[in-house]
Amino acid sequence: MKNIQLNNNIPILSSELIEKARQELVNIDYPTTKNESWKYTRVTKISKKDFAINENNNISNIDKFKIIKDSINIVFVNGFFSQSLSSENLKTDGLVIETINEKSSKLVGKNVELTNEIFNSLNTVFSTGGVSITIKKNSKIDKPIQIINIISNNNTCASTRNIVVAEENSKAEIVQGFFSETANQTFDNHITEYFLKENASVEITKVQNYADEVYSISTEQVEQEKGSTFTLNTISLEGELIRNNVNVSVIGENCTTNLNGIYASSKSQHIDNHTTIDHIAAHCNSNELYKGIADGKSTIVFNGKVFVRPNAQKINAFQSNANILLSDDASVNSKPELEIYADDVKCSHGSTTGQLDEEAVFYLQARGLSKKSATNLLINAFLMDVVDQIGNEEITSYIDEILETKLNLLK
């Protein structure tokens, strides 16, 4: 990008990590379509704009941004932690929540690649806010932990950096919401690192519902130890450009990894989901299910890669991507991949892209529905098996509502 201006540079990461990222930025080029991992996603729009880091907080109430009503709320505005908007008491049995600072961020960056990764390096240099969440050993957190990220100023660059450690035999649910409020031409660059210890279980639901002129790069870096279960549900609805990077390293046996995604693009939106599951240990299961629709002149990208290493026998890995095109100008680029170096595994992948069944639409119209209502009903049915993967009914009701709003805006 042309420039990121700071009005108050508060380092939250170690000086060594920041310096390493600075050196990368000196030498690295912006990714182009010649880079395999960016083949279908052009990020030159971001590189040509000026952004500022601005601590100004003009948000006074977060009710309309809440996905879960009864939760432990952690709020960031323009990339800065807001104590006044967050829950008054962030302390509960079995849970430690602390703001990240230079001294308490020893695990931060352990698995985040900086070499040839410009957005990781930018986040590392310009991070202004973040939390460290520890779910203590043998603890089950009754309330969901809700992290609300809001951008409220034009031309803002928000860079947050969170870390979640789930200790042995712990269990928690985390909800992340990404929103914008009267903010145009903004850039949200977010990283969360997850460390799941033995038999830990964490389910994350991430909702991206920005305004039209928001560019978002979001990265989840995950490490799973023996017997752990990691579930990530990603719902991408609004934003000019959304790129989700999910990188999971399964280093322990008997783990389960679930990645689910819903996306609905329109106008000139671009939504890109890039996932990697690296099976390093044996006797593990992974499941990926991503479904979405594309309308207008929008573009969808899905690239899911599963590695099965030589010692990772008895792996069950399944990957599915399905898309519906609602207009002749919309496009989908889907590339599920398997790279297998073990011989005793069950792995499969599949991808389908097509249009709505016109006969089904006509059938519903013949029974009194308008064409728009019939179309929306079929789309909801198409997406429902992904929504059903989410265990929290309050979250599924919220998703149903925002999906209905999105679908009603389509032609």
C-alpha cells in the first residue's frame, strides 16, 4: 500500500518480532496473480490506498453488533481494545483474559509465517490491540466468549492480534464478529493464533458483515495436540474484498478438525477462502464443508489443501465445496487439493458449481410463491447443511436473519 500513518504507535508485540517483520517488508513484493496462492485474488486495490491508524472511538453502544446476547464481550474499535464497551468483568472461573502487551506475548508469532507473507508482516508491525485468552485446565466455560471488531472511521487500517490457549481437557465457544460503521475505504488485517492442548475442544464462529468498501485479510493459525477438537464456522457476507486464511497443524493423534463456511457475494464483491489442514500425526479426522452463492459481478474463490504426512496413517479427511451462480457475470474458482504421503487413509474431495434448478423454482411458483421467494427458499435449503453444523441455536438464528437480509437485497 502507499502508506500507513500512525497517530499513536503502541507496540503490543516483542521488539524482536516487530523488527523481523519490518525487515520482511523491506524486501517483499506485493502478491500478484503470478503468485499461486493469490492467483485468483487481486489485492492491488489495497496496495494503492492510504490508510491511517486512528484510535478515535465514536461507538457508544454495541447492542446491534452482538451475535450472542448473554456472553463475555471483548470489543475492539478501529483495532484498539475498548474497555468501556467490553464486559465490566472479564474474570470468570477457569478463564483468563488479558490484553496482549510486549511482555506477555511469548507465544505470539510461534507459528505465523513472516517470510514472503506481507499481510502477516504488516499485522505484526502495525498491531495496536489484542487479547490473550487462556481456558484453564479441566475447565468448561459456560458463556460464549464474544469478540466484536468494529471499524468506525474512513481510511482506517485496523490490525488486531489475538491468541487463544485451550489447556488440557478444557472446552469453550468463541464468537467473532467483524463489522463497520459509516466507514469507507478501510482495511482490516486480523490474526488469531490457537493452541489446543490434549483433549481440549474449541468451537469458533466468525461472522464478517462489513460495509461495501472494506478490505479484509483474516488469518487463523491453529495447532492441535492429542485428542483435541477444533471447529471453525466462517460466515462471509459483506465486504469489498474478503480473504480468509486458515492454517491448521494437527500434531497429535486422535484429533478432529472441522472447517465450515458460508458465503454470499453480490455486486463486485470478492470472497476468498484459503484453507490448509496438515495431518502430521495418525488416527485423526478432518471435515471441510464450504457452500455459497455468487450474484452480480462478484467472484468466489475456494482453495482447500489437505496434507497427509508419511507417519499419519489412519486419517479420514473429507473436503467439499459447492457453489450456486445467480448471474451470468458472477464467477467461481474452486480448487480442493489432497497431498497424501501415507497409504492407509480415507480421503476425498469434491467441488460443484451450477445454477439454481429452474424446474424447482417453477414448481414453487406454481404453488403460490413469487420467483424471489422461491429462489430464497432454495438457497436457504442449499446452505442449511452448513448452518446445521453450528451447535448454538442463538447463532444459527442470527445467521438466518442476516442471510435473509442479504438475499432480499439480491436481484
